[in-house]
Amino acid sequence: MSGTTGHGIQGDAPTGSARRGARAWLLTATLVTGVLALVALWLVLRATLDDGPPEAEPGAQSMPVVAPAEGSGLTGPVQTVCAEPMTWAATDVRPAFVAAVTASGQAEVCIDVYRLPDEDPAKDYYRAVASGAWTTQSRATQWPWQARGEPAGEVWVELSWSPASLDNSWQTEWVSLGECSADGAGETRHLPGLVPPGAEGICARDAAVIGQPEADLSHVTWSVIAPQAHDATAMMLDVAVPEGEVPAFSLAVRQADIEG
């Protein structure tokens, strides 16, 4: 009896070992499959970073991107100035994908100057509106070291005027424009008295990516970071000049992180 029992125990040992080996192999195979699936998904997502068809050709965006609203009281324009179209370059680093998405395109900016209604006997008031159209013409995904030294993408829109504003009587605002979201979320900024002309479904977006690095009584500079993220922008400037004067405006557009 004891010999028979011993024979049965020895016969079960290889079977238990085989089962444990099978479970370990299955676990390893599952882990490897999961890792490979994640790597494949990462590669697929990385490959789509620069996806999308080329945008509309430069000039397709109607200008100006905003115009006086009905009842705004704005008259004019009394002056219109356009800068030469400028080619920009930008780099968007994506650490999670070990990638840098480089882009290039064209910026077109014009200003329209309007007379503001006022009852001030000593000053006249004017509003200059800079309309910007931003077209991305190419995108490419590179390894970060391949894009080393490429510009991040910061375009300055520079506006100057003469005569200078009186008594610090000037202010600026700005918005980015794009397609309205379904629920209107984030569309909280509007330029007073200005609306997109005849464009249904176009809304003002939060302008966190537009700043004002320089300003004084005779010039203002707006900074547009990541131009590839924009379709259209509008910057507004109100100035007060001596009664009877009409300010003359000039406009320049340049890439600050290339030209300095």
C-alpha cells in the first residue's frame, strides 16, 4: 500500500510543475502582449501628430476678420495699412511622444482705423484694429534632437502711431477667432463694437496665447505664440489724440525668436 501511494505522489509532481509553468508562460505572454499593444498604440498616436490635410492657401481668410457691429458708432475706416505677408516657423515639443512637431506657414496682417464717437472738446478718439490670418502650410514630426535649434514660434505684430496718445489715454485688447464649439465653452472674450463680418459659426476664444510684451504712448507690440494654433486673430487699440488730429499708423510683423 505504501509503495502504491508513493508511486501516486511521484506521478502528480510533474503535472503540478507543468501547470505552474503553463501559468507563468501565460502571464508572461499576456504582459508581453500588453506591452507590445501599448507600444503599437504609442507609435500610432505619434505618427498622427502632424496629421491633417494642408490648410487653405494664404489669402483664403476673408479680411478684415472683425468689423464694426451695427450700432457701434465706429466710422471709417479712415486708414487701412497691410504688412507684407510673412513666413513663420514654429516647433511644438511633445515629451510624452519623444517628438517635436515642426510647422511653417504664412501670416497676413492688416489694420483698419476707425473714428470713435466722443464728446470731449480737447481730444479725438480712434480705434485701430489689426486683423491677422494665420495659415499653416506644412507640418512634420521629428525626433527632438533633429529639431534642436529650430524656433519655438513667436510672431510680433507691431503697431506705431503719430501723434502720440495724450495723457496715457490708450488701451488694448485682443482675441483669437475660430469655429464655435458646440456648447460655447471658452468663448468668453469679445472686442467691444466688433464682430466677425458675415461669418456664421465664428467665435472669439480665450486669448491666453496672445500677449503684450511692449507698449508706450506711440507704439504697442502684440506677441502671438504658436502661430500654428491660430486661424485668425484680432487686436484692438484705442488712442486719444489732440482735437482735430488724425493719427497716422504704421504696421510691422516679424518673428521675434528669429529676428530678435
